[in-house]
Amino acid sequence: MANTRQITERTMHTLFFVVASASIVMLFMIMVFLFMEGIPIFDEVSVKDFIFGKYWYPTSEPPDFGILSLIVASLAVTLLSALISIPLGILTAIYIAEIASKKVNEIIKPMVELLAALPSVVIGFFGMVLVAPFLQKVFDIPTGLNLFNASLMLAFMSIPTICSLSEDAIHSVPSSLKEASLALGATHLETILKVVLPASLSGISTAVILGMSRAIGETMVVLMVAGGAAFIPESIFDPVRPMPASIASEMAEAPFRGDHYHALFATGIVLFIFTFFFNIVADHIAHKYKQVGEATL
Amino acid sequence: MDKSVKIEVKHLNFYYGNFRALEDISLDCYANEVLSLIGPSGCGKSTFLRCLNRMNDLISISRVEGNILLGGLDIYDPSVDVVMLRSRIGMVFQKPNPFPKTIFENVAYGLRVNGIKDKGIIENRVEESLKLAAIWDEVKDRMHESALGLSGGQQQRLCIARALAVEPEILLMDEPCSALDPIATQKIEELIHQLKKSLTIIIVTHNMQQAARVSDITAFFYIGKLIELGKTDTIFTRPNLKQTQDYITGRFG
């Protein structure tokens, strides 16, 4: 009997190991493929010219493969969207975790989750059909499909991430700390600002960075509403072409294994490095600044 | 000693929703005395303590009936500023709960939230409070290190210092020694003896010897009722009621 049990046990171990490795190996292969298809472009242009080149004319003769304007566009939409989503996300989280009554929370929390469930194409569609004409009219600009519109839509996408992760962080601050603060004669607001937020800062930072990493990698929204002009933007109402939008729109027409094709993969590598960096930073903050909220004896 | 009434509790009832957690409690607490609240778990001692600084306000389904007068002021009067009230009544909790800040900032916190900005005053008061809480010598060289690096007993004394810094008139202690070893407990008991010179202390404890050692007056609670109230000596030697005697001698509870 014991023997069969051991065999079952071992089989299960192996099975789980195989399943777990399969997904990791798969992801690793994708990464290898990304690098294999991207690196050949550096035979044509140097890494420096590729990253800092201002001109992206992949189909001209001779072609220009400089993705600086795409990188700037990606960073610009991400930063601008962060400026919108961070305060909104964190303030909503504070409201949900600390201020709102149970009844209000029963409505708001599912709403935030619903926002997270919106497919990006729907958000893009909303930006294209409603926000763009509105911006065009109100600000009297040539096109409503621009950096600002894209940032606004990306902010909508990252708010749920930032909000729900921050809320978890705020919620996990021990109530004993809040009570200690209130018992000393601090107001609710002082308690939130001086005790609750500092104690949940690492969780909130992680939330912010994960929200931003979602924004920088997002494709559909920027493809639909960013405007698509591969220039370094001079104002927030200029149309831009972030990296994911460029890859998505050009890949279909780039000749297989041609320079343009390789250049798009190389753009993918740069994007991957950005998101990878964001995630590393998030992980680092989560571990390094982890505060033990309550006394340990 | 001049026996002036510090806190007067009159017919206090407390409800969690429909559950009546405290039934018709009336007692007086005199200035510069230590009142200990004893009784089995769940008898309402902590709830009673938390009524005194309105910490129970945080529980949305709670309800209070009756009056608590602090120096003649009804603390449940709608015109009372709760924040102001809480700065007059300090509280030390069951588990040490220092803020994840430096030792200095922990003690300075109460001063800052009460509007004291002068650096000199804050530094003085922090030092005084830490000395009063008998922890100054242990922390004076590490004021700017995290309070979480202190031992449990040190953390609890830091929490006492933090409460003392705002110069409260009354100090509420909710089983302050339950998480501490005997040596740390002894230090805190000595501290209570020191502190009652300047303020009034109400302490909840599960430790009979502790109640006997530190308090002047003892109140015995049982399922939400105040069973017996009297001088600690009397309660522990010749209690009026058999129920009190049974609890104190460990026959039930």
C-alpha cells in the first residue's frame, strides 16, 4: 500500500513540476525569439543610432531606424497618464479603505473592479469617438487624437490597478496603529496622512509602478487614440506614436525578416526592458520598504 | 490626599447593535488614584475603558446611554470635541503599538498633532516623557532609530512615553503587561506608582496580583455588570460578595 502511495506522490510531484516548467519555458522561448528577431537590426544601425535616432522612416529609401520619438512618446503618455491616475487612484483607495461607509463601498468597489474589466478596445473606442471630437472642439486643435487623449485613456486603465492594490495596502495597516494615533488626539485626517499612508507606502508604490507598467505596455488604446505621428511631441496636444502602437500597426506590412521587421522586434526589446525594469523596481520597493506595522515580541 | 472626583460615570449602558455590553455602570474615579478593572474575558472591562476616551465611536453600530463626566464635563455631549478629549485622556494598549517611525518621532507625534511646532519644546517634552516612562537611559543614544527595533517591554514603555508626552490628565491602560515578561511588567508597575503622583490611572488587568499591587480602588466586572467596587485592600481581603471572592481566588473565571 505504502508503495503505491509513494508512487502516486512522486508522480504528482513530477506532474506539477512539468506543468510549472512548461509555462516558464514557454515565456523564456518567447523572450529568446524576441531577441533573436530583434538583434539583427544592429548590423544595419548601431544601438546608439537606433535608440537616439530622431527619425523613424522604416519604409523610405534609404530607411531611417531611429526610435527616439517612439520612446519619448511612450514615456510621455505613461508619465502624463501617471500624473492623472496616481492621485485619482490613491485618493479613491483612501476613500474606500478609510472614509467610505460600508454601504457606499458596496457600490464603489465593484465599480472600480468593473472599470478594470473594460476591454482596452472599448476604452480606445470611447477615446476615439467621444473624447477626441470633444478635445478638438474645446481646445481648438487640429486633431483630438493626441498625447493628452491617450494619456487620459491610459489613466482610466491604470486607475483600477493602482486603486485596488493601494486599497489592499492601506487596508492592511493594523488598526492598532490608527487607534494609537486617534488616542493621542490626532484627527482622522492626520491619522490617515501621518500614520496610515506612511505605513502603507511600499504597497502604494508597488501599486503605482504596476499601474504605470500596465500603461507603458498597453497597445490597443495608444494605437487608437495617440494619433500615430512619429515625432517628438512639443505639446501635450501633439499626436504621438508610442512603441506598442508602432509595432502593432507596422508589423503586418513589414517584409518578413527584412530590416523593418527586425527593427520592430528591436523596438519590442526596448519595450520589454522598460516593463521589466518597472516590475523589478516594484518588486524591490515591495521588499525593501516593507514595514512591520505592529510590534513583534 | 485631596480626594477630588476626576471621572464620574452615571448609569452607563453600552450596546453593540442589539447586544448590551455594559449594564448600568456607575462609579467614581478620584484624582491621583489608580483604579483597576478586573473580571473574566468578555466582561466589558475593555469596552468600559474605551467608553472613557470615546474610542468606541469608531464602531459604527455602537450606542451609549448614560453620562460620563470628566471634571464636570459630559464627554458624550454633542458639543464636545472628541479630538480635544482624547488629548486629555491618554491610552496604552494591550499590545505595544509603536508607529513604524523613529523613537523620537513616536513620542513627538502627539505633540505635533496637537499643534506644537517649536522644536525646542518638542525636544524637551520628548526627553521628559521618556524619562518619566523610565526608558530614557535605554534609548537616548538611538533616538533616530526605528522604534520597531526595541524589545517588547521597551516598546510598551515607549508607548507610555508617547501617551505621557501630550500631558494627559488621565491614563487608560488596557492590559498593558499582558504581552510582557515579568521584568518588563515590574518596570511598568513601578512606573504606575510614579505616575499616579501626577495623573489618574485606570488599568484593565487579568493579573490579580498586579491589580492588588498597583491599584487603590478595584472594580470587579462580570458579564457587563459592575459587581463590586471598593478599596483594593478590602476587595482582595474581605470582598462583600461571594462572586468576587470566587473570581479573585481563582475558583471561576
